[in-house]
Amino acid sequence: MTHTLEAVLHDGTAIPVSVHGSGRSVLLPVRAEPYPPPDAETMRKWGADPDLGPSLIAGLARGYRIIAADYEGHRMAHPAPDTLTPANVAADLLAIANVAEADSFAYYGYSWLALAGLQLAIRTDRLWALAMGGYPPLDGPYQSMLYVTRSAHRMSAEAAAQSQVPDVGHSDDGDTTTTGAAALDLADIEPGDWDAVPVQTSEAQTRQFVTLYEALQDFDDSKAALPPGLPHLAFAGAADRIDYGAAWGNVLVSIGEPLAAHQQELTAAGWEVLVLPGLDHIGAVNSNVVLPLLQDWLRGVPS
């Protein structure tokens, strides 16, 4: 059975929340609805999985009560340019759990939404499990992501000054979110070619991520104190690194390398660490990778 709720976030905007299945609660910040066919085609051309959200929800709802809310999509539609701080992101996720009446819940997020999960975990004792994908819990790329988001913001401001209308959104971490696939020549798209599409998100959309990463510059992830006994998983593709071109300041965002480099240290600290051979940032978030991985790991979490 599925029912839909609405949570009010820190900025007063309301986000739809859908609840699926029964059992222990798991919060997934994913899109539950299918993408329109043109957008789905473009995403597949880039190597992304447009069916990720529905696949995770359907697969995990067989054994868990899934709380789904498209937090990234909501923030792109309703930017919080001055207030998207780590504390407010955590408060938003708790608001989503609250409206679903989940006193205790597991959380899985990927990329910056994994970062959000870490910020959530150090602020609450309500999690029964934390899974982070595509963002290392130790030696995270906070500084390089600030450079990238500042470049994105600069380019979006320049585009606004030239009265360009957004068609394709380039997210802060290299993921591509399509809002108007017809503007692209699919024959020219190559997976991972982040310089092929210019930033066409709005100034407010990009500035909210500048706000987030500026607030994280003093965050020391080596001292992040998780609740005692919290099961926690971190995974990433071994080839997860994004080399941004000159327009972005020639910044390297490295995900897989620090996770692999700190695997022994993280394991000693209680993390289960998976470095997935041959996969990059987009490959490691595909539902045929993430769904069985989460199913296997969650089954091993004590009740």
C-alpha cells in the first residue's frame, strides 16, 4: 500500500512524501515518479539510470517501510540559496521522517545526499542504519566541491545576465539532471563528459550549494561522532573521480581514491566499506548495483 504525505521544510516549502510497504522504516531521498521518456532517454545516454528511484522503492519495499522524498528535485524547484546549511538539511530530513511518523529509520543517500546523511547522523540518535554512496566519510572532497560549486554559480550568474533560459541542469557534483532533453543532440553525448553541457541552472539553484559547501569548510570528518552502535556502510566506485575542465578551474573531485585509501582505518572505526571495481560516479549509483547491495547489507543489520 502506498500513501502520500507532505512535509514542511526549514524554508517553509512543502515536499511530497510517499510511503511504501511495511516493516522497519528506511528514508530514501529519491524520485518516486518515472521521468518523461525524452528525459529518460537523455539520462541513459549519459549512463545514468532514470529508473533508480522506482527500482529502489519497489525492491526495498518488499521488506521495509520506505519513506521516499525527492529532496534534490525539491531543492532544484525550490532553492534555498541562503539557508541550505548542513543543520538545515538535517532538519529537513528529520521533518520528512516526522511526517511519516518514523521515530527510528535507516537512511541511504548518494553523492551530496550521502554527505547529508552523515550530517544527519551526527545530529540525531534516531537512525538504525546509515548507508553512504558516492561520497567518502573520511577525507571528503569538501574544498574541491566548493571550487566546483563556485564555478557553477559564476557560470549560472553569467548565463542569467545574458538572459539564457535553462534547459539542462548540471548539478553541483557532476550528476546531470535533465529538464529539457530536446535541447540536446543525443549523438554528441558521451558519458562523463561534464564539459559538453554548460551550466544552465539558475543563480539561486547553484548558490544554495555554495552555501552548503562554504558551511562545511570547517567540518572535520575525521572527528565526526556517530551514535554508538550505529551500523554504517560506505561505498563508491573505484573509478569515481571527476576531472573538471578549464571552465571549472581544472578541479579534481576524488571519491573512490580516498575511500580505498582509508578503507582499513574506516573498517577499524566500524564502517563497512565497499570499493566497487571499474565503476565511476554514475555507474555506482545504478539501481542494479545499489539495490542488491543495500538489500544484502540491510539484511545483516541487527533488529
